[in-house]
Amino acid sequence: MRIIFRCLILIWALILVGGCAVPTVDQGELRPSSSAEWNTDLIRSHLEFLNSETQEGRARGTRGFLRTADYIADQLKASQVQPFLRGQYKQQYAASVTHLARAEVLFLGSDTLNLVQGEDFFVFPGTDDVQLSPASQELLKDEKYALSRFVEQEERITTSSIHVVGYIPGRDPRSRDSLIVVFAQADGIGAQGAVSFTGGRDAGTGTAALLEVSRRLSTIQDQWSLLGPSVMVSFLSGSRLDCTGLESAMKNFPWQREYILNVIVLDESSHPTCRWEDLSPEIQIVRATSTESNEEAAPFSPYFLRSELLSDDNMLQLEAESLRLAKLVMASLMAK
């Protein structure tokens, strides 16, 4: 009887141990900041968010860009990247934007015409890009993306826009007062009517790349402290249709300029709107630029694609380009 009782106790103990086994950790559920390896799944999720219709083309001063800024700030926080100024990731600046006013148009004659923004006409204010200027009528007349009519307008309003800025402190006491700045252009061309567009120049490859660099660099610094200088990562607005956002960022560094080692620019176009070198000639500019071959083929081209039409193949191209840019930036950082 005593033997049977002991056997029952042993069986019951085995059942309890089996039922209370500690679950194993699924590596796919680890936090974004837990691995120092490149994470292409995260890069793709960034690109899908940046190019979704919810962001409305990410034009500065719009709801879509504010949602984008919130997303970037949340990603930096999740990656344990510190805010740069006073506990805030977002840095405000004054921006001049174009507002399309409503007006009635009278057509004389028996026919009527309803023009729909985003289908019959587009608004590209303040650009000096030849593809979006009257000069393109002559220079690009044989190309299918040449524009046929232009309307000059001058009415603009001043509002506030934001950059999103993070900070990764250096670990070498001898060089951590030195700063490397990395810029990515986070805004886009915005919506045309009810339709948002994306293309080679604002598909978010630079932003996705810098988010991944920030995550990986933060992890590397926590685990191995490999980088001596400090790093500022800045996601800019005001970079697509004019240079006001870039000028604000370059002229108002919250750091002594003599301690800025260089500025790395993730530029999604090999034909940029702004000349970074002219904005602050005394600072060395290092470019990480999309490949020329990608600029000549969709979706990396002058064409503007509807966000919902980004196919899996196009997303794979964008993902590969973001990873290439991220590796270029990381190599430049680790060379310091």
C-alpha cells in the first residue's frame, strides 16, 4: 500500500512539472532593439507604413507627416535611442507651405469641364526640378512624363513643421564630445486631391535605412561600445519641394560646430533638389545615395506611383535599396 501511495505521488509530481514547464522564447517575437543583426523584416514594415495611404504622401505640415513623425519617434524610443533635446524627439521650425485655395471657373460655350486634382492636374509648388518646371516642356517633350501645362502661383502661408531627432552617445571619453550627424529625408510630395503618390525620390528608403541603422547602432553601443564619437540621427521634413527644412537643420545645430566631424546624408535621389554643400560649407558632407540604375527604372524614377500600386516586387526593390543605404551609413560610422 505504501509503495502504491509513493507511485501516485511521483506521477502527480510529474504532471505538475510538465504543466508548469517554462515556455521557450520565440526568436521572432524579440524586441526590435534586441539583435545587432540587420533586420529586413523591420525595414519592410517601415517602408509599408511610410508608403501607406494613411500617410497621405507625408508632405510637411500635414496630418500624414505628423503620423509619420509619431511613428519615427516611437521606433527610436523602442530602439532605446535617446531624444536629442530636452527629452523630446520632435524639433519644431517655421515652414512656408502652399495652400491650394478653392475658386470657381467659368467656361464659355456649350461644353463643361470638371477638373480633379490628382487626375487632371497636379500641384508642384516652389520646385526648381527641371522635370517639374516649364523648361520640361521643351527638354522632355518626347518623354511620356512631360507636363503640358503650368500655372504660376505665389500664395504661401507660414506654419510650423518638425524634424525628428535622436541621439546615441559615444562611449570613448576622449572623443564622445565629437558628433557625427546622419540625415534622412522623411517627408514626401503629399497628396494630389484624394490620391497620395510615392516615387523614387520619396519612397522612404532613406528613412527606413536610418531607422534600422539607429536600432542596430544603439544595440552595438550597449553591447560592445564600439563607436567613440556621439551620433545624431535626424529625420527631416522640408526637403522635397524646397530647402527650408534642410536649411533650418544645417544652420541650427545644437552642437558646437568645431566638434562636428561630418554630416552623412541619405539621399534617395542622385539628382537632389538641394545642394547640401552650399548650406554649410565649413562642414564635411558625406553622401549615401541611391544607385543611378535605380533612378532610371520604376519605381525609382521621375514617375509618381499610387501608393496602393506598390507591388511585392517593387517593395522587394525598396527593401534592398534601404538595406544597401543602411550598410553604407554603418560602414561610414564605423570608420570613425
